[in-house]
Amino acid sequence: MNFNSFIIHYAEVALKRGNRPFFEKTLVKNIKQATQGCGPIEIDRRWGRILMMVTEKTDIEGVIAALKTVFGIAYFAPGRIVDQDIDRISEAALESIEGQSFSSFKIQTRRANKAFPMDSVQINIHVGNQVWDRTKAKVDLTNPEFTVHIEIFDDVALVYGKRYEGQGGLPVGVSSRAVLLLSSGIDSPVAGFRMMKRGVRLFFVHFHSAPYTSTASKKNAEKLVEILTRYQFNSTLYTVPFLEIQQHITSVVPGPYRVIMYRRAMLALAEKIARKNRCDALVTGENVGQVASQTLPNIQAISDPISLPIFRPLCSFDKKEIIAEARVIGTFETSIEPYEDCCTLFVPENPETKAKLHIVHEYEAKLELEKYMQQALEGAETINFKFENRNQ
Ligand code: ATP
Ligand code: MG
């Protein structure tokens, strides 16, 4: 088909009545960013949907790939806008089935312009006859293999065939901002993806123990942010040196409580970065019971000094489910590249699984965490990422 347009249907956006203009504006902005580099595109908000006009110079495959990464889209379809003339509509319908093979079909017409001389049923029958003439496929109104959609708007008509699934969710940016604690493991990128899908814009924080460990975890974190930036178009990653804090904790705190104290320091540092960037929450890839440090008492022990809400979107996932999602997002391969995690350093064999808050507070009183955290923040590096459309 000689496409000249895309029709884009919102996911939940349509439900949020009061905020709707803001949701729509954000979605349009995100679509523009995602399709940058795909050639000429004009976007219009119309009829509670988004209509995108394209030309023969537009990279149609590139637009399809880009729209698949935009949260807030339920589904979309490339199609053809034609004059409100039944012959033009029929021609476009025949074009829309080119290259498609199906043994049953239906025509689905929606008519907004009641002044159009034929009603929906008459249009369905008229166009359906032509498709039948061409294909001899049977008409099936309940479970067709292929549907040709016709929309009669006030001024023009739109015809499209194949529809593509969108990501669903909400446009990134409509649900404020949060800091994701990004290790270079499998879980935290998936947790971040889940939050972005709810419209949250992420800032990324990665803690590393260089030069004690190699810079592999830092490089991995950078690669992961690059992949996730595809969904929010630009990102900032803070890489924070954590070695001195770990050494300080190790020198004061006995083995079983060390991991808890590291985690408290990580969350406290992430909270400082969150406040600086006007973020309203922290996000981690933690999962109940997956490892010894993630028991419910320990989760309480690491969270208690933090006043921002901490989201753990994977807390109820099975590892298998997380891995499956990491593969779909495209972070799995990077997450399993070998690296030395700062948390595997100085980790005792017998981590406490039922941390007591009063013991945690006793250790913390002996530490000079504020001073070390200040130094860590001063040593942090900031890296900015911008999504470039690779289809170019
Ligand atoms: P992941 O696969 O995300 O590493 P995990 O199941 O290995 O998670 P942990 O290593 O215990 O679990 O980490 C729990 C969470 O703490 C991570 O999901 C991440 O949010 C945060 N975290 C751990 N290490 C780091 C790090 N080096 N930098 C930033 N955040 C970290
Ligand atoms: Mg990990």
C-alpha cells in the first residue's frame, strides 16, 4: 500500500479525562522524538487519536519500529487518507490487502460524517464485494483473519489494514520522575522498564568499586542505560564511586550486617541524587526472597532512613519471568556479561537474613557515613544519553 498516514490509538490515555490534554501532548512529543530521523512527518491530534501524515520520503519501516517503543500507544496502523469518495475508498481497500494472505475477512467502517451518502453497512457491503472479487476469501464477521478498516471523518476518509500492537502503558513523563538504582545485573533494568511503562521518567544511578574492581560493571551499566534510553529518548546516568564507603563499613561493621549497611548507603545516596533532580521516588530491582539480603525484615532495615517512596516493581516476579522480560526488552545479553559487582566485594559468607533495626542503628552511629557519602557524590560522574534512531 502506498501509505500516506499512520493512525495511532492511545492506550489508557483516553481514560484520564482531566489530564487528557497533558497526556496527549506528552505522547505527541514522545512520538516526535522516537521518529526523529525517519524523514518527513506531521502530527495532528484528531478524533481522540493521533494522525500522523507521512510522505514517500518517510522511512515507513523506521516509523513502525519507533512507534513500537513509545509507551501510551495501544496500537497503530499505517494507512491511506483519501477523498471521501467511495471509489477512492475501494481502491485504497484493495491496496491495503496487497501482499496479505487470508482465507476470511471483514470490512469495518466507522462513519463520523453522517452526511456521507452511504451508511456503514452499505460501505461494508460495497467494499467487501470488491475484496471478495479480488480474493475469493469468505466474509467472516466474528473471527476474520484480516480486517480492512475504513473511517469516514468529517473531511477525509482513512483506510488501513494491518494493525501493530503498541507497548501500552502511559507516555514517559506523565508520571513524574524517579531514580533507578541500576546494578549491571538482570533485574534492575527490567524494574526500570516497568516504571517507564507507567509514565515515569528515570534518572539512573550506578555504584562501582573501581579501581578495586574493573570498570566492566560501569561499562555494562552504560550499555543498559543506552538500551533503556530507547524508551525515554534521553537519560542521565550517575556513576558513583562506592569503594571507600564499603571499606569504611567493612572496618566498622561485622560480616553479617555489611550488606545491609551497603544497601542503606546506596539508597541514601540515591535519595540525595533524587532530591537534586526533583524526583519523587526511588526504584530498585529487588525481589522478595530471591537472595538472602532481600528478606522482608532486611528490606525494612535498608529502607527505614529513606523518606521518598521506594518502588520495587519486580517484588512478586519469578526469576524466570524477569529473564523472559529482560530478553524482550533487549537487556538480558548485556546483563549477563561478566562483571564484578561492587556488592560481591567484601561480602561475608553468612549475611544476616533477619536484620534488627536497633542493631543497624547502633552500627550506623559508629560510622561517618555523611562524610563518605559527600565524597562519593563529589566523585560521581554524570553521563548523558540521547536516543538516535538507528534506522537512519
Ligand atoms: P540485579 O539483577 O538488579 O542486580 P539482584 O537480584 O542481583 O538485582 P542485588 O544484587 O541484591 O539483587 O541488588 C538489589 C537491587 O539493589 C538491584 O536490583 C539494584 O536496584 C540495587 N543495586 C545493587 N547493586 C547496585 C549497584 N552496584 N549500583 C546501583 N544499584 C545497585
Ligand atoms: Mg545484582
